[in-house]
Amino acid sequence: MYFNGAGRQRGHVLLIAGDGAARRRTVHLAPSANLAALAMVPASVLLGSELPTDTVCLDGVRDPNTVLARLRTAAATPGPLLLYLSGRLTADRRGRGLHLALAGTTQAAVRYTALPWEWLGGELRSRPAGLTTVLLDLAADKQAWPLLQEYGSLPAFPCAEVYGVVCPPGFAAGDGTVSGYTRHWIDQLRRSPVRPADVQLHALAAGAAGLPPGALVLPTARELGMRPGPLRSQPQPPQPDPQAPAPHGWQDADGPAGPAVPGHDQGPASDPGGAAGGDPRPYIHALAMEGRHPEAAALARAWEEHVRQTCGFSSPQAVQWAEIRADLARMAGDFPLATELWIGACRARLAGQGATDPEVHAAAAGALYCWTQLKDRAPAAESGPELVALLCALPTLDPRHLRLAQARLEALRAPGLPRAVPI
């Protein structure tokens, strides 16, 4: 969500901390700590708007009707709205309805002491489309988790973009401090020279939060693939390193910017590997060029996973993201990972496109280049045979590539070679 405007419009930020999640006297989620950290971020940055903004923090509230009144006021604002919810998600045993537990909520009185999830959707239903963002950092208890698994997601909020995570019971999301998801969301807002789009903030935060297996990430891959509308455009990144092989995924019609879809020189406005919602690749590349390699890698992994689930694990779109990750690993100096990813991408392209396809040859050249950068004998010797076998399967490839790989592999196998080997 990003807005600039004038006149009488106002924005609104409503931050709600529900009951914490604890088990055996260990705090697994501390909503108050999350709220305090978010409250330190300027409202204009949280909201992505220069409009005058009202900010309300609700922490320690016990009466659901008090929360409802604040929610109703926030929903009535004519401008953009950010609603943040952190706490324990629970369920009413009798009606099987989801609730946000508030301070003092007991399992025997969920219906009277917790905030019904349906109230949230009811208040946001009348909001204009495109003006509402809901950010969630929740932990489900043993009553709510089976319902979430049954639903496959949280009940949707009409006319709102929803981003967040729900951790399963017993997982320590923050050990009593700011949880990983909220912390990384805040870090990205503070460190990025230009505010990223919410979907990019979400992908980075979810990728770096250390979520447990089975955690619910919203939007799900299916929901994200159904979402229309472009992301807010990002600044064009600097030119990539000219010394390395130029992977076809990082070029556009106007020169190097972000990775375009292989075989389609339409620029970064094109669909990112089949994923709806705009193109995050220029932003990813800019992060890598700034030296922020872990963030770039985390965002690329998140998009690769989305494309795999929506288009298939062996789809051309998924292979493209594997190649992007390979080049990010090269830029970070992680040549073992880069070699592994390039080999995998080349094999996938070979299976689908044939041995004479230029994209197959480009992936093979990327794998060979990164393999020759391995200075340590053990990883070079380990991946060498697979690389040589792959090159042998490409009869129309420049024969010098195969000769180089075979000669180096033979040298690696020679007895008495030192641990560090020459390129």
C-alpha cells in the first residue's frame, strides 16, 4: 500500500496486541514486544503514505467490545488503513469459531473474552478496495490449529490485502522478544532506501523469520497467484558484473535492470516467472548489488517457492527462479551453491528443451564458470563428475568447455594435490 495525496483525507494505523502465547512458562509469542517495536516506526513509513495519519495502539485490552469500537473507527477512515494484529489465535469449542485471545481470555470463556475473527471481516467489508492492509503475526493454540489445517487458510477479509504468518502450537516465535516476522518487516522498512511494496516486505520477512515446518504463511501461494494488480515499481538496479557469464534471466529491453523472463525481452514489467502481482526481480538485484545478499536470497527463495506451487516444480518459470538464485549465489561468492543450482537448472532445461537449446547451453556455461571458481578441492571434486557428465550430454556445446572441465577434474583427482587448487 502506497499513497500520496492532499486535501482532507487521513490515514489510520491500528496496532492490536492480543494475549501472548506461552507453554510451560516459556513465552513463545510476545505481542506487547511486537507492538512496542512497530510503534517506533513512523506512521508514514508503516502506511506508505504522506497523508496525516492517526495511530492507535491497543495493548492489554480485556473487553472485545472496546477493540470493536476502535476497529469501527479505523474502518471509517476515508484514507489508507493498516491493521496489525499479534497474539494467540484460539477457537470457541462450542461454535468452532476462530478468535483473537485478549488479555484475560480463558478457554472456558472464549466467546465472551476474546475477539471473534468474523468481527474483523464484518467491519472491513465496507472499506473501498485497495485502501486496506492487514498484517498478522499470530500463534495458534491447540484449539485453533486443527481448524486452520481444515480451512487451509484464515477466513478472508473482504477488500483487504492480508499478509502474515500463523505459527503452530508450541513454537517459540520470539522467545519473549520481538518475533522474527515482525522484526524483519521492521528491519526492511528501516534499511530500504525506497519503501518496498508490502508483498516484497512480506516475502523478505517470511523468508528470514525462521518459521517452523507447517506454519501458515498468508497469502498462500494460491491466493497470491489469484491476486490482480501490479506492485509499485522499484528503482532500476546498477549494471551486473560483466566478467561473469550473463544469465538470460537478468536482462530487459533497456539494458540490465532486473531479470526478465527468458526469451521475452519485455522488461521488468513482465510477469515474474508466471507469478501475478508485478515483478520483484529489479528489487532483488538491487539488494544484491548493494551487498545485502541474505535479503536478496531470502526474497528469491520465497518467490521460487510460490512459482513452484503455482506453476509446477519443473516448470520453465521455476527453472528461471533457480537460475536467478544461482546468479545471486555467485554474486555473494557462494560458488558451491551457485554450481549446484546451475547444474540443476541445466538438467531441468535439458529435459524440457533439448540438448541444442541456447538456454540449456547458457545454464551449462554458468555451471562451468562457477565450478572453476571453487578453490577448495573437496567440493570441486564432488561436483565435477556431475558437471562433466552434463557437458557430455550437450554435443553441440563449445567443445572447449568439456575439455576444460575434464582437464580440471583429472587434475583434482591427481594424488598429492594440495587442498586449495588452481582455477
